[in-house]
Amino acid sequence: MKKSTLQKHTKLANDVMFYIYTHLDSIVDTKDISEIFQVDRFYLQRVFKEVFGETLYSTLRSIRLQKAAHLLITNPHTTISEIVRMCGYTSHSSFIKAFSQRFGMSPQEWRRGGFTSYAKNIADGHYDRKLAKQFAQLEPRIVKMAPINAYYIRHKGITPSLKQVWQKILAWIYANDIQKYKLLALLHDNPAFTPLQECRYVACVEVLEEKQIRDTVPKFQISGGLYARFDLQCKSNELWQFFQWFYLEWLPRSGYETTVKPSYIVYEKNDYIDETNEVQVQIYLSLTL
């Protein structure tokens, strides 16, 4: 495949993925997406699988169910019917069937506490209650954030292979001679109940100077709005345990609910780059009253 064709396919697939995440409530099926991007439906499906290794339909279904599972536990005052609409389902019964197949319980059972046992199984015994006590000392700042324009590379799985992703980001920074920048990560999935190897992770760089950029890396905008900001310095594995503490312990008693906006991380110290076992980060989690 020619390099220009590969770049064209990668851009189309990334644009489609971004559209799905930002218009989840209005997408009915893959036919809608092909019409929006004005490309043949089967061509789009082929390109998407070529870039991401999974079908457009299965990706859309997975994203919907992950968002629904997230909202069911973080937004206790939002009805299931409202969550069904927020996640783009047109049929209540088809949503319940799909959710039960994915999580092994009904949405009602999940919301009533079934998610806690599911999350514990995901944690696979590594969730340390002593760490929960450590996190309990954290006090967030409630902040209003402006949108962030960022260049990015998507990756499925919070795994050691992320080191190669960040090396590509650094190579792009050096090739463009960028001196002032900020490294971020966008988390589309909730690490509290999504296995880390299945979490969709987006390595991002915000360029903080006026610069002529070679657009070999795609660009998108991280949504602004109301966020809880936590400042954290910890061991690498403890970072993902923080999300369990936040969603299972802090959020339920906070008086806040979350939105469908993904959380994101700003790195002061990035363990994938520094090759240490420590991170220093600001974590931003979207909130609503």
C-alpha cells in the first residue's frame, strides 16, 4: 500500500472514531456514518478494520455498552431510558439484551451493585485497600477547563506496548522541532470495570507554541467543561487503581455525576517515556451537578 493511501485510510478511520465518541447519542448504525462521511459503506468498513483491527459495527456496539455501563453507576438519578437514548440505542429491549450479553447481568442488576463484583473481578485481586486509604487523602479541585487541541495516536490496551506509541509521539515532536509541548492521555473507557488490555487509550501532545506542523499525526479537540482535577504522584500500577477508588468510592458520595466526556491525564512525569515505575500527573474527570 502506498504511504499516501495509508495516511488517507488512517485519517478516515480516526475521523470516524472521533465522530462516534462525540455524536454517540445521534448515530443509529454504520449506514449513518458512511452517509455522513460520504463514502461507500463497505469501503468504510474495510478501511476501519484495516486501521483498528476490528469491525466498525463491533466498535460502535462496544463503545455504546461501555458508556452505558459507566453512566449507570455514575449517574444514579438518570433513568435507564435516558441512558439508552444518550448511548444511541433506539430500542430499550435491544439495549437490555446487548448489555446482559456483555456484562452478564441486566442494567438494573448492574446499577443496584452488580458492578462492584464485576470491578473486583477486573481488578484481579490487585486493588489494595491501603491504597484506597492513601487516595482518600486526595482533595480535588473543581475546575472549568477550556478545550484542548491535541495531536494524537490511538492504541487499544494499557499495556507495555504503549512505550512504542509514546516513542512515535516523541519522534514526531523532534521531527517538527517542537520545543514547548504538553503530554496527555485520553481514556475513552472506564478502567474501573474495563480490563486494562481492552481500554482505549489515546496518547496526545498539545503544542504550546506557534509552529508550522507537518500533519503526519492526526489532530482533534479534547472537550472543555467542568472537571474534578486530582494531582497524583504514585507508582505506575497505582494510577489505574486510582480510577477504581474514584468511581467506586469518591464519586458515589461526592454529590456529582459524570458525563459521556472521557477523562484525561496530563503528564508531568510519564513512566512510558522516563522508563521508571513512577508517574506524576493531573487527572481530569468530567463532572455535572
